[in-house]
Amino acid sequence: MASIKAPALHRRLAVPLVTVAVAAVGALAVPAAAHAAQVRPDPSPSVVGGTRAAQGEFPWVVRLSMGCDGALYTAQVVLTAAHCVNGTGANSGITVTAGVVDLRSASAVKVRSAYVYRAPGYPSNNDDWALIKLASPVNLPTLPTATTAAYNSGTFTIMGWGAAQEGGAQQRYLLKAQVPFVDDATCGSAYGSDFEAAKMLCAGDMRNGGVDTCQGDSGGPMVHRDDAGNWVEVGIVSFGQGCARPGYPGVYTEVSTFAAAIASAAARLP
């Protein structure tokens, strides 16, 4: 199947790549970063569908200063997307904002990075995940990762500070939305050879669009409740064609595929 990566397959970073395109409900814009992959250059002005998250609703989601999101894997390690970072090594240049839904809140916890680990072989192998070790731990809940594919279906919850419409500004307040699972065959038909079923998970309203991650949501978590009712991270915001377009669901790194590699890498961080 022919690739549809050209001419404009963008990651969902906040400088105009691609984010969780959830609707901005009274949100105030702040400088942006990006979402995942945008395959078409023409913008859609009607990406809506999200609501503002309550303080403490998703206490493990964090904002990264390069315009991505992430989730606290441990008290001192953030799980994000490989395309949000430049490589592996010592890195004190990333500021992580945690503990708030309002990025301007005086209660925000801010901590610098100390080290970055990017999945080996990325980008040629599509292993779109990375770890950021913080200079000091934060006293906040962490988000477990899915270790099996048991929760890779049904309805997922997405969230982020990215654009509330394709090509729009990043948001001051954390937005959330729900998106339905899209099967591999359907997603593969939409994205061709850019979609790798063993490593990617898709979600969105294929018929109507309207709810999605977007520019600036890259690296953020897509979550599902486990059998005990607790959140687990099943996906990492990776790419999409524009934001919330009918026929083009959001594409996420399938966390269960990489759970063992992530755990091993986290245990070895210097």
C-alpha cells in the first residue's frame, strides 16, 4: 500500500506538528508546541469535542517545555514520545510542569530534566516512545502502563494542552475527550504504509471526525480503565492527518507493545 507520508505527515508537537484536538471550552491560548503526524497541509477550522479537565482529575499528566505532553511513569521519570526529543543523553534543557490543569497556576510544580532516553533506532523503526528523567522526584501520582493488549479497545480518554483546532494555538487549560477504538484494518486503509499495526493503536470517529488530539499533544497519554477501575496508559500521542478529520483517526504508540522495553530502560536510567 502506498505511503501517504508526503507531503505533510506531521507529528503532534506544538510548533506546528500535531496535538489532542479536543475542543477549547473557554480556554485561553498560550504559546504552542505540536501533535503528531499531519498528512495534509490544508487546515480544518472545526476541531471541537473536548471539555476542561478538573484539577486533580489526571494528576499524572505533565506539560513539557518543548511543546509536548507526557505522563509520570515514576516520581522521577516521564514517559513521552520519541519525536518530542532529539536523542539519548544528559539533558537539563526541558522544563516539566506538573500538578495543575492551568499552566499559569501559582501551584504548578516545575522541575528540570536531567537525562533523556529515546527508543533505540527511532525514527527508522517507528518506536515512538521516550523517557525523561527529572532532576528531582515529584510528589504526585504516577500512571501505570498497559502490559497486555487487554485494554486496547472500547472507548479511550485523551487529554492535552495542545491546539483545540487544527493549526490553532496551544491551550492554557488541560482539555479532555473520549474517542472510540479504530481497528487496525480500518486505520491501515487510512494511513497506508505509515501505519504499523504491531506498534500503533488508532482512535477517533471515522465517520464524523470532530474529536482528536492535535498540535501540541504529542507524547501525552491515551488511557483506559483497567478491571479494577484504575487508569492505565494504552497509547502515546504520535501522529495523524490534520486534527479530527473524518476518515483519519489519531495514531498512538501502542504502549503494551513496548511495556517491557520501557520498564527495562527506566530501570537503567543514570
